[in-house]
Amino acid sequence: MKAPDSPLPDDLLARYLASTATREEIERVQAWLHAAPENLTELKGYRKLWERSGMTGSQQAPINTDAAWEKMRARMYENDTVDVSEKTVKPLPVRRRFPLLSWAAAVALLAVALGWFYFYKMQSPLMVAIETQENTRVATLPDGTKVFLNYNSTLTFPEGLAGNTRTVSLEGEAFFDVAPDAAHPFVIEANGTEIRVVGTSFNVKAYDKAVRVDVKSGKVEVRKALKVMELLPGEGVAVESDTVFRTLSANPNVAAYGTRIFDFNGTPLAEVAESLSQGFHAEIKLADDRLADLRLTARYERESLDATLALIAETMNLRVRKQGDSYLLEGAAAQ
């Protein structure tokens, strides 16, 4: 064995940091550490290099290297009266070893780093994110599912949607037209709520803690904590907490932000204004509360907001007035 204070091979230090050294090698490193205070500083520098390579905690049974380090350092100085806390230790001159790292050690470290990189890449598929800000977006997922994303929304999913379930995560709002695949259910995770389907179309709104689901076709299972509800076409639910599921009638115009199709059948004007506001991302108000209960039956397909409001005003004998970025519907008598 070499003298305790002689330089140690870089590959030995690498095995020591990776917890793969033999008992004899560990004793050799500890003897080297006890031999000179600067060896401690040198190993600390090696440890920082090791952490930058991403190896810390990568083993199946992670070792608390910080605790082991402190224990080892305390053992080295247990007979000294010097305070060895980080605040009082003065820098010591060290042999600059890093610029002279042997090629063998560098190659060994690189091989280990690349090995773990490819291992975790194989174990954890690449995540794909589709985002919107002040815009909507249509996307087709790898399984053929079509998604309309509303403003300020993010859909995240593993590349290829591989696995027993086709699981995606939603922040914001989206309308899903799910491609049928009975062997691989489609699962949406949104603010702690799980929506599970096989092949159906529905809307999910999850901008805040509450989650709303409106079903257009098929059957949808909504789950939060231990509460589960099944929805059929025309049904909806607002998930307000782990125990509160508020049932609703599905809003037929909930996905109009993507389709630009509005279908009203005896709909109160107050609801018409709300649907148009959400679909066009504009503020539409009624000048008089007495207009709220007026009923509208009409269908508008891919019309602009101005054209839609003009048609509504003509049909119901109203007047449209623009105020800045908002629109006001007034009764004809207000002219």
C-alpha cells in the first residue's frame, strides 16, 4: 500500500464517491484523509465535481453523502480543539490536482454519467407540452385525439402517450375529442381531479382549484379523492372540493372558443351574453337587468363577434353599443 499522504489515483476517488470501493480501498482513502488537512479540501473539491456530474442520489439506494461527510470530518478532528465549522475554517493551501486529472479518470466519470443519463432517459419518457397564451390552439395527440386549447392553457403528456393509460395533465381549459381505444383509457389530471374516458368528447375547465366538466358525447368518469361520478351526454359537474360535486346541465356552447359555433335554443339573453363573452374573450353586458330573461333561439357558425351581436340585435330589436373593449346590449327604447 502507498504511504497515506501520497497522491491517490483518480479512479479510486471516483469509486469512493460512487460507494463502489472495496473495504480496503475505503480504508486507504480514510488513511489518506487523516494524513494531511489539505487532502480533506481536495476530496471536497472532488465531491463538488461529482455532484455536478449528476451522480449524487442516482443509485437505487441513495446515500446521504452530506451526513457521511460531516461524520467523517468530525472523526478526523475529534482530537483537535479547532472549531471546524464552515464559518471558522480558514482556507488552506492545496495541491491543485484538478487540472491534472488523468484521462482514465475523466473517461471513467464520463462513462458513468452517460450510463445513468441513458438509463433514466429510457425509464422516464420525454414530456411534451402544448401551451397557449392570448390565443387558442388545435392539436392532434399521438393517439389521434383532437384537442382545442383555450387561452392561457397548458397540456402536458409523455412523448408517444405510451403506457397502459393515455395520461395527460391540463392547466387551463380544453375540449377533447378522444380517439377510441378500449385497451388504453384516456386520463386527464387537472387540479387533483381525474377524468377518465375511452372514446368521447367533452370539455374540461381547470383554471383554478375548481374543475368543471361538460360532456358532449360518450361517458365520462370524474374522480376526486374517494368521490366518483359518471356523466352522460348533456350532463356536467363542477368539482369544488374533495366531497362537493355540483351537478349541472352541460353547456352546449362551452367549446365555442375553439369551434366558433354558438347554438341557442330558448336561451335567456343573460346566458347568451355570458357564452359569447367566454367564446370570444370579450366583455358583453346587458344595459338593463330586464333584458336578462329575453329568450333567443338561433345558431351562429364562425361569425365574427360584431356580426353575431348585430344579428342578435336585429332579431330581438336591440341596440349594440361599444364601450372601449366591451359591448353593451340595450333595448330599442334606449335609442
